Amino acid sequence: MNNEKIVTLSHGSGGKKTSSLIDEIFKKHFENPLFTADDGAVIPLPSGKKLVMSTDGFIVSPSFFPGGDIGKLSICGTVNDIACMGATPLYLTASFIIEEGFLISDLERIVSSMEETAKYCNINIIAGDTKVTEKGKSDGIFITTTGFGVIDKETNPSGSRASEGDSVIITGDIGRHGAAILVSRNDFSLSSEIKSDCAPLCHSIRALLSAVPDTHVIRDCTRGGTGTVLFEIARQSDVGIRIERDKLPVSSEVNGICSLLGFDPLYLACEGRAVVIVKKEDEERALSALRSVNGSEGACVIGRVVNENKGIVTALTTLGTEVFIPEPGNELLPRIC
């Protein structure tokens, strides 16, 4: 008989079992001077600094995948959004919706992963909420994280600042998160050792902004993939973006999966990659800074910002011709992040 503890509806009732869950799981891993049992945490804000706040919900199936889990993903996703605004992430809150019957041991694995990732990012998880749904009313566990950070330097990265002649950089190989989720779901009976690129970008971006404070654009590539991000920037800045197909960094494993299933790695999700756009004269300093940090050693230039085909992304092929990249349509994978 299976004697493993599970989450029950009473864990979400607000009573003794809720307190026990908070103390034995969440407080155990998240405790710090600002962690609170109250409904909100009071955060001292350094005078004269700008506050950045971001929130995101995370739904991924399976909850555990090669290279990460929903807990790590929930920290990386919000930390990366804050970092891409030029801010230093400081604090997070976390909300959990847990299905009745979810294994306590799996919940602790997820929360422990969140703890480890938060420590790597030098942030504290200071408050949160837990709800339990009846069995069959949700898919295991959903997590929402809200993050806070401050901008303490004269930086202003924005999707509207790409200018003609700028260099378009990607911080590493693309499409690995989407491919890893595909393989781990086993829908296609694929066998591969591919791991998700799920990782925090905060240290890479801090190094980048120290070297190139006037970085024009930083945008992390998530469920829509690199192609979607490039289209968003082109439209926000009213410019064209021309990439070189043979310069796109794609691992052999991702290439193999895409070739087999007919996917384009440009539209497979990433969870530890960013598009960075800088002036041409800042290109080498940006690359050097990014490559100095673990996780963005593979940073490379993949294209240029141009004044033609505004709002459109094009690609130079190996034959020297220029083709239009198809606009992003429906998601290739359902709700992977």
C-alpha cells in the first residue's frame, strides 16, 4: 500500500493543516527576515530608485522535465522579466494552486527547487498563498509568482528602442525548452537526452548592462520562441529585422526533433535565452560581457536592424537570398509555461 503523504482539501481550508503546510514546506525553504505570515510584506525601497514589478502564471505538463521543473521555471520566468527591464530582482511572492491528491514529496521537490533558484539569483521569496482544488479540477499544480526589483543605474532597455544598424544578439542556442517538454511528454515516442535551457538571466544581464549601459533592447524568449520576440520588437520599434539563418544557434538534438516533426526552432520555447539589441559599435563589448557569465557563453550575433520591411522579420539564406519569416501563429505546444 502506498503510504506517501498527499495534499488534501483540508490543506487549503485555512485551518491547522494549512498552517502545517506553510510551516513544514514553504517556511522551511523560504524563511528570511522579510518572510511573513501576513497578507503582504513590507519592503524597504532605497531612496531615489525605480521599482519594477512583474507577475506571471506557470502551467507546465509534466511538472518535472529534463533540466528543470515548474518550481524552477516559476522563479526564472519572473526574475528574467524583471532583469530584462534593466532592474535588479530583489523579492518574489508565490501563489500555489494544488490539486487534491498531489504528492507532498513532489511539492517539496518543487519548493526546494524554487529555494535553490532564488538563492542563485540573490532574491528572497517573502510572501504567498496556497489554494487546494478538488481532484480533477486542475492539473496537479499551478504557480503564480510576482517579482519586485529596482533600477539603480541609468539604463532604459525597451522593445521600442531598436534602431537601424543595430546588432541583434541571442544569448545562447534556441528552442531547447520546447523540445525538452515535447520529449518528456512522450507523445511521439521520441528518445533524447535534451535538457531544457530553463535558467535565470539576471547575472548575464547585469554583466551586459555594466559593459553597455545604453543597451537598446533586452527581451527574454519564452513560449513564443525567438521568432515571436523578433516580430514584437520589429513592430514596437517600427523597423525591420534581418537575421541570418546559418547564424542561428540550434543544437543538433533540437534540429533533429524539428526535422522529424516539422517544427521551426525559431518558434520553439526558450526559458533561459534573451534577444539583445545594441548599437553596432557596442557589439563586441556586449558579446564579451555576456560570454563571461555561465549560461550565456554561447551569445552570438544573428542579424541586424534595418529600415526596410518595417514590422517584419526576414532571413538571409545560405544561397544569399532574403525571405520573409512567417508570422507567429498558433502555439506549437499547448501551455508549456
